[in-house]
Amino acid sequence: MKISPETAALQDELLRRLKLLVAIDSARGPAEAGAPFGRGPRQALDAALGMLEADGIRTVDLDHMAGYGEIGQGDEVIGIICHLDCVPADRSQGWQTDPFVLSEKDGILTGRGVADDKGAAVAAMLALKVLQEQHVPLNRRVRLIFGTNEESGSRGLQHYVEQEGGVDYGFTPDGNFPGIFGEKGTLKGVYHSRRTQILNLSGGMAPNVVCPRCTAEILPHSCSRSRLKNYFADHSVACEIEELTDRDRITVTGRAAHASMPELGVNAITFLLMGLKESGFQDPFTEFYASHFGYTIDGSGLGARCSDEYGVLTCCNGMIGMQDGVITGTFDIRFPVTMSSRQIRRQMEGHLEDENGWAEIQQAREPLYYPVDSPLVRSLHQAYVEVTGDHENLPATMGGDTYAKVIANTIAFGCCFPGRNYHLHEANEQCPREELLEQTEIYVQAVKNLLAL
């Protein structure tokens, strides 16, 4: 690992800034005057722009939806695009520390956003500072762009593009090193019950997170409690059964994971509904869920199963709720980079409904793909190699959906290093402290390489 003296000297400053940003719960909230995505995202944007201003960098706030700081001059723009919002963090869902207090143990930093994406945002800020201190000739403008609702639709960055246009070369540190040349397409949808014996049902943190906790209420004696208990014991899944006056309340605790990697999670919705089915609960909606989703994460129950040379389709069930006797849940499909949403939709025809329930696609986004030998991919990969010395890991594709799909000439680059689990979108999100300095140095080298194109 090659770290310059200028970068190494910023370790304390990096932690100071990250501590301030992690302390802000920037999950999307109710819109307010001057805070289109809620008070938290607005506060995080103000804090980040204030940090850049303290470095002597000119900043622009675009209607509190996005903002940027800029150094250098010229007609062309190199963009580093980060997001300051985060997914929700429920302290009761397995956090060993306060998610909004930056903590450190054995060199590992923990807190909501330390990896996704506040840690990378701070590393990018300090990369601009290092470029200035090293007096690097800037023949292009280098712009650090902040969005504030990446986790809930990317409208903030869309607003930036509408106001400012694109970038000539860009990277978003919201994926993996040594670079992502392809991102899967997405299909997001909902499913509904036609009939159900369930009295109440709720669960989930966000549509793009594997559901970590789900609660259902059913009539007493409508399933075998002993079989239900044995089911959860056999699957090593935590379950609490409460016997109330007129109903039984069943709460299942699973494990959250990013929707692009549902195999890393334990879906509480799935195990609750399948547990009810296996214990003798007779219910039309439970049958619908079992036949269209069940334990699989490959979309086969929806007719969507497919793959290409870069990966397989995945399907994640994120949230579920019940209103006026109708159950509604969300699903998030990530499909291969060489396919189109039209292809996947065609496969799904005839598989979306039966007499017990129905599903519909509400949003589609096409895959992103750049040739691996393109100047952008090649330059960023070389920056990673120059700093880390790692020649073995190569640019790849992923299932995550980043800002690269919103702004042209951009790929995901960092912040996650190969082979490490950062618990993204889970409890105890973490990042090694030394990696943040390494990220900073990689971003410095990345900008230098892009300046040379």
C-alpha cells in the first residue's frame, strides 16, 4: 500500500469529519420546506458543503436536493459522485453500538454510513484537499458531487443533471474496487393478496433491504404452535409467539442484507409465511407467497429466472404491510447486465397472478455496461493497482444500483475492497480505519489518471 505523506497526515481529520456525518440520521424523512427529502438529508448536505467551504473550495447547493464543490479549471469536468443519505438504522435490530455514534474497536469503525456512503464521501473530500496541497495541475475541473436520496430513488442527482449536465469522466465510490464496468438492471414491484386469513402483517426496513423482522397476527388455534416452534428451531431462525386474548402474534427475526445480495440475508417475511404454511395454517395469500417467492431468490416463481456470463438474476422481498384487509409487499429484482427489462418482463408474462394474489412491476431501470478496456475503466483500475499493488482482482459487474446509471460517463469505483463484508444495509455497518486512508489515496491517483486522458 502506497500512501503519500499528505494523505497520511489527514487521518485525524478524516475521523473528525466522519464522526460528524455519521451522527446525522440521514435516512429519508417527510418533506419539509427547504428539505425535500427530509430534515436528515438536508442536514448532512449542509454539513458536507460546510466542510468543503472550510477547505477553501467553492460550493453550490442545488435547491437542497444535491450540491457540489469544485477545484480546477477548464471546459471538461471530472466528477466524483457520492451520496449522503443512508438506509434506516433500527437500534433494536442487532446493533451492538449506537448506529449514529462513530465507534472503533481493533481498528474497525462502526456506524451507519461508514461504508455506504459517508466514509467514501469524506475520503473524496480529503482527496481534493491532497490534490491542492500537492499542487497538481488541474487542466479539468474536478467536482465532488453530493446527492441526498440515492437510497430512495436518486431524484437529487437527477436534479443535479437537469441543472448542471453530466460529467466527462466520473466515478461513484458506492460499489467495489477495482471498479464496476457493469451494473445489473432492476425491476421493482409490489404484490397483493386477494384473500387472506391473516389479521395483521408488517415487516421490513426498506424495499432494497432483505427484511430483518416481520410480525403477523392470526386467530388462535389456526395452526399448530408446536409444529411452528419446531419449524423455526429446525431452521435456526428466531421466533417469538405471543398468545393474546383473541389472536396469536408471531414475530420472526432474520438478518438484513442489501437487495443486490439477498443470499447474505435471512428474510423474515419468507420464514414467517413459510413457517405458517408448514405448521398447517390454511391461507390463500400464504399459498401465493409460497408459489411465487418461497425460499428461492432466483425469481423462478415469477418466471424470471435467468443468467448471463456475468451473473444470475436475484429477487429480494423487502417490505410487507396490511391495510383494509389487503396485504401488500415489495420485491426488488436485479437482472443480468447483457439483458433488457423487456426480455425479463416477457419471461414473467403469465406468472404474476393466480386466484390468491397478484404482482405488478412498477419501475424498471436498464443495466449499465462499459467495455472493460475503455479509457475510463482502464484508468481507474490502474489507479487502484498503483496504490494497492493488487494485480489479481479485476474490474467486475455487480447487482447494486448506483449513481452511475443516473449520470453519464461514470462507473462505480470503491468504496468496498475485495473479499471484505462491510454489512451494508445491515446492523453493525463497518469499515477498517486504515482503508479510509487507502481510499483517499486511490481517489487522488484516480483523478490524476483521469486528468491525463
